[in-house]
Amino acid sequence: MVRWLLFLLCCLGAAAQAAVSLPAAQDSVVIGRQLQYVESERPVAEIMSLPASAWQQNPDTVFNRGYSRSSWWLRFSLANTAYAAPQQLLEISYPVLDEVDVWIFRGQELMARYALGDKHRFTDRLLQHRFFLVPVNLQSGTELTVLLKVRSSSSVQVPLALWNERRYFEQDQWHLLGHGLFFGIMGLMVLYSFFVFLALRDRTYLYYTFFIFSMMAFLASLKGLSFQFVWPTATHWNDRVLLVTLASTVAFGGLFTLRFMRMPELLPRISRATLTVVAVAVLMMVAAFFVAYDVLMRPMIVMAGISCVFLLFAGLWCWRQGDRSARLYTIAWGSMLLGGVVLSLNKFDVLPSNFLTENATQVGTTLEVILLAFAIVERINEERRLRFRAQEETLASERRVYEAQSQALIAQREANELLEQRVRARTEELQIANAKLEELSATDQLTGVRNRRYLDRVLQEEYARAYRYRDQIAVLLLDIDHFKRFNDVWGHQVGDDCLRQVAAVMMEAVRAPIDHVARYGGEEFCIVMPQTAAEGAAIVAERIRLAVEAMAFVVDGKNLPVTISIGVAAHIPSLMEGSRDLMKQADIALYQAKGDGRNRVITARA
């Protein structure tokens, strides 16, 4: 009797505040400023006996106390005075609250009690929904008192709204459509970046794939979708997944930026700081399984903000240096950073909770992944333009050689017409000039070995000879390992010196003039070895590989290691025109040598 008397006094105190009602012409009403609250660890019986002066009025549309380990009691009244639909829903639209206990009273009678929160299995919910929903049967002319106890290691936010039950589920379909579009875009970006990685074999795009996936998992968990559809009974994992996915987002975002912006070469200090942040993120990912959520989440949010600033600065610096892809990268990262800052300020109770602050990260992330996809395309196009420019320069060089030949031949004809009397002496001079031109047209000007034009001709001749006499013929394709990175770090002049030394090593290792050494293109060389079986060719290839690995290549007083990968192919020709197949086998073997770790010799299968 005393308990019910105390509760009656509590209800009388609560009667001073206006009851929340849902007008018949309205779908929902936000319950925020009608809330009264008290911070206490007392049981419900003592809470009900508190005087009206102990309760404080909530000044905002959403009750928000940031990260707090206290228990918060909330109360408000519901009334149906406008003959609205009796079947209504009380919505708590923050799905990561640990414990939410709800009591509903009509007068002195306890009508219902619900135990909600993500500490309980999702399958135990009365209504299977990503948010916490409480059914309310509010008959016309009645008034109910609702008492809530909220406790959570996450940010204590209680966005409350009263809904017409039918209209709520109709409106929720549009929200699900929006979530579907967002996660559909994210999923497509994951597949897109993964296929780019498979095509280019560049770890940059693998890191980007994991970055998008981590961000997608983080937002899905924050919105309660993962708990609903992926692990509805794994409450312990659901309590840790936000920490794990946020830490992995920071780690993979840092690794992606390090490679995409070439930070170790361009910004070594920022690069080292970013690597430190990545290491801390990995440690936090492990600590997430052992440290309390609220203890770890605050420094993790700070760390995420610091890493975003580092990476944004790197993008701005590269943009200023004229990198086209850095422009899109910086705008993309700034969009996500702005969304993350808005969400963080919301969780720390600096910004109010509304549709914009709650979905800022999703909007920013969508812009980011779309803009970064364009940045990746821009980077690929830029690398393609550089390759085309190099090819054009090579073709221009060859054209100059051909023009020199043509001019020499014209001069020869003119000399023959004008100076017939000196035919014999002039003919000898022209023969010498022609020999020099032939040597020039067949020699690579940089390395001194034969060029691609000579290689194509001699390969066809030697292959036809091997076919005629049923002899073995072998081809070695050689590639200097990581030569592009070598050029980027030390410059093209040092790269040219490296090509010349490697060519000299090959010339010393082959049988002159039986074997033919030629520059195949870029950092690739080819050796045609007539009357040589696969075993002999492999021995010569290994000898060349060891000689290159052992050669002294000194730059600025440092001995730089140089290694090569070699593909070997050999057979007895069965067709007159089969030299392309032999080169293809050697190229496949060279590709396998690169894929197996480089600095090795691989012989193609017969």
C-alpha cells in the first residue's frame, strides 16, 4: 500500500507536465522537451517515490548525455485526446544502447514492462526491428505514464518519438530503401576496387577495398542493421564490432593513402607519423576485445580525427604539387572527415541529434568512395599517359634514325649522278657509311647491345635455320626487378647507368657471336641462343642472374642491389613461323618468375 501511495505521489508530480499526444492528422511526434530525467542508481521503487523537485526537465528534442556510465531514469506521459489511432509505437531510434528498461502505467496499474537493449539477443525483441520499438495501446480518452531506465557504455542518446503504427512501417520502407542504396553503392565500390586490384596487382587497391568494407561494416553496425541481419544472437561481438571496424577503417585508410599518394618518397615525416597511427589502430583493434567500450572509444575517435587530418594534409600537399588525382582524393577525404567530425561532436553531446548529424557520416562516406573511384581512374589514366609518352619518344627516335638513313641514301644517289668519274672511290666510302648506318640502326644507343628491330630479324632467321636443320633454339627474356621504383627514387640518369651495366654483364656471359643480345624494350632484354637446349639455356640464365646480383652498382657512395628475373623457353621448331610462340612461352615464364618473388630463373614447360 505504501509503495502504491508513493507511486501515486510521483504520478501527481508528473501530472504538472503536459502529456504527449499524437494528433489524428499527424504521423509522429517527437518526445524530447516533454521528458523529465534523473541520474540515479536506485531501484525502480525508490525512483517512483522521488518528489517532483528531484526530476529535471530535458531542454532538447533528444535526451543526450554523451559517454556516461550512470543510470538515467526518464519519464513522460502519453494521452489520446484527439481520437488518434489507438495502436501506436514508441520508437527509440539509437540501436547501440546497452540496456533500456521500459515500464508503462495506467494510473496505478502496471500495463507492461519491456527489457530492451543490444545486450539482449535481437531475436528476443518483441518487434524485430533495428531500432527499439514498444507497442502502445492508447485508447481514446486515456493517459499513460512511461518510465525508462537507460544505461550504456556507448553514447547515452535517447531519441524518442511516438508514431502511428501503420504510418511508421510505411515510412520505414523509405528509410530501408535509403540504406539499401547506400550499402549497395558501398558494395559496388568494394567489388570495383577488388577487381582493379586483381587487374593491376597493386596492393594500393587491396587496401582501399578493405577500407571501404570496414567503413561499410562500421556504419551498418552503428545503424543496427548488422545486429538485425548478420549476427542477431552474438551480443558480445555486437558490443565490440564498432571498435574493431572503426580501428580497421583507420588502419586501412592510412595504408591506402601511403601508397596512393607515394608518401614515403614525397612526405617521409608524415609517412612515419601515419604508420604510427596505423600501428596504434591495429593495437586498438586487438584491445577492443579486452578493454571496456567507453574507455577505448574516446581515444579511438580522437585517433581517427588525427589520422584524417594527417591524410588530408598529405592530399593538399600533393594537390599543390600538381598531382591530378590528389585533387579528387583531397575533396573525397575532406567529405568523409566532415561527416566524421559531425558524428563525433554529436556523440560527445556538442551538436544536437537530428537527421543531418546522425547521417552525416553516411553522406560523407558516399561522396568519398565515389570521388576516390574517380581518383583511382585518374591515377590509372595518368600512368597510361606516361607509358604512351615514352612509346611516342621511342618511335620518334626510330623515325630520326630512318630519316638519317633516307638522307644518306639520297646523298648517295646524288653523289653517284654528279661524280661518275669517282665511282670506285666513292662507292667504297658509301659502303663504309652504309655499314655504319646499319650498325647504328641495329644498335640500342643507350646500352650498346642490339635493338628490337635487329632482334625481330635475327630471331626469324635463327628460327628458320633451326627448323631447317632440326636444331634446338632457346630464348631468354630478362627484366630488371622494380626498375620503375628505381627510376622514381634515383632518377632516370642512374637508371640508364643501371641498364648499361646489366647489358655489359649479359654480353660477357654469352657466346659471341653465336648468341644474340638485344634490348627488348624499357628494362627488358632478350637473348637468342641457337643450338641450345633448355637445360643449357637455364644454366646460362642462372649465371647471368648471379652476375647481375653480384655486380657493384654504386650511387652516391652506396652500393645499390640490382636483381633480374628471367624466363627461359626452348624447343625444336615444328613450324617455320613459330618464333612468336617461343617468345610467348618465355614471356609466360618471365611473368611467373615475377609472380614467384622475382630474382629467379623460370624455365617454360616443353
